[in-house]
Amino acid sequence: MARPSRCASRASAATWVRNNVEWLPTWGATQAADVTLGSQRGNAMDIASPLIALLRAGSYGWRQEQM
């Protein structure tokens, strides 16, 4: 499974994460972005981290805020 290229669009980064990372029903951030990508599973906060990392790598500004 290939990760999106550095110049990938926002939509392709989001699609890749949605199609390749399994959601787990847990609460709060439990692992880092690299662990989430490696295990290909995580909760909503864990899944947001690699997506933000991919967007930043593609030169898209993004920040994660707690609600």
C-alpha cells in the first residue's frame, strides 16, 4: 500500500487515510501519527494526527484544536 505523494491533494490524503486506517471505538488520543500509520488503526483523534501530518507534508496549513 503506497502512501499519498508529498504533492498529493487534500482530498487524496483524506481518502487515503479513510480507506487505509481502521477506526477503533476508544476515547482520546492514544497513539502518535507514526504508530497509527504503522498499525493502520486508531480512534478519531489518532486518525486525525496522520491526516494532519500528510496535509502539512503537502504544504497545506492545518492545526488540530481540542473541542
